[in-house]
Amino acid sequence: MAVLKQNEEFNADSIQEKVIGIASDMVMHDSGFHFHKTKAQLLYAPSGCMTVTTSDKQFVLPPFRMLWIPANEIHRVNFRNVVAYRSIYFDENYSKKYMTFDLKVLHVNALLKEIIERICFWEWSDLGNNQINLLKVFWDEMNKAPEEKLELKMPQDRRFKKTVEEWTLRKSIPPMLKDLAEKTGAVEKTISRIFKKETGLSYQEWRQQWRLQRSIELLVEGNSIGEVSHILDFSSDSAFIEFFKKHTGATPLQYLMKNE
């Protein structure tokens, strides 16, 4: 077990055990881009919200969502407010017997939540019978957990890659298409074509998905509907609620309540 302090160094690859759990309450954290050579990682927070960026995607992780990160996957973890950080590292040769899929956001049910907490606070050692039995339930639940579409594909074109990374880190709203065209000197049709090719979404669709991810972060951080609507430049609170329901199937309050 490791309860990490803010900014404390930790290297999962240096530890030999098959399963390593860590826990921490952190604020204003930025891991920087990194990868784990020999360990797959499960990333989860029972409270707070994390943003995870890979070489070509951005994921938002509100409570009751977890991210499975295979070994050697370059990633960066960011959050601003206090987050109850939970991370479990699995020896790659051990975990690949159970997990066959790549980077995915999965739903955390009540049973998985309790198992993750148990793993994050047990002592690092060879696995005993009780731990082995608990891990059998864990892997069974993991493989049944429904996937959540909380990812945003990032453009790789050199004209937009750096600009998009700045939006991500500064949490600044992507501009309207015409404003982006003026800033970059690219024609609107060219921008739309590139975004469609590299992300599968038109620029406007991509911008809306970015706003959805950011709205989830802001709501989990405790901002009111009015505050989120203002920060993300919606014309009214009702316009934001309608937008949110269209994309998630629930109003902001329903979304938060069903995941408490």
C-alpha cells in the first residue's frame, strides 16, 4: 500500500509485485507525459474529476468512471480541484491473461468501487488466497463493465495540434470556426476537412464534444448550472441543460445524482 503525498515521486516499474495499489488526495496535479514499461494501470477517483490525455485522445473521468491504460501507453493526468486519486498497477504478463482490450473508459459499479478501495489499501506482497479470490471477482466485474464514451480524438495536423493542446491545458474554450480560421490562417473548409479526417467529427461537432467534457468536469467540481453555462458561453441555462441532455440522455442534475 502507498498513500502518496502531493508531488511525491512514484515509479511503478521499479516494484516487482503483480498488483500494486496507491491512494492519495491531490489538488492541482499534472503528471506530465509518461508511460509504464512493465505495468498496465487502472485509474479511478471516487470523488473529483480527472482529465487524461494520450498521444491522440482526451478522456474525462468523473466519479464512477475508470480508465484502463495498457503498458507502454503514453499518457498525462491533469486535475485542478481536490481528487481522491486511486491507481492500481498490474504486471503486464499477469494482467494480459484477463484484459484483452486497449485504452477504454469503463463504468464503476458499487462492487467494483469497494474492490478497488480494498486493493488500493492492501499491503504490497505476494498474493494470498484472500487476495486471489478477491481478484477473481475483480476481473469478472471488469470484463462485464460497460464502456463509457467519454473520449475526444485530438487532431494531429501540425497547424492545430499545439493549439488544441493549449486549449486542453488552459481549459480555454475552442473558438468558433471562423475565429480559428483567422487565428491559424487556414480556410474554414480546410479546417473542417482536417478535423473530419483526423477525429471523425466536423470542427463544430468536435467543439461541442469538448464543451461536453468540460461541462462534466465543472459540474463534478461543484459549479452550478448557471456558472457552467456562463463559463462555456451558452446563451442561457436552459440552452446548456438542453445541450447536456441531448449528449448524455440526462439533465446535469440527473447525471450527478445517478452517479452519487
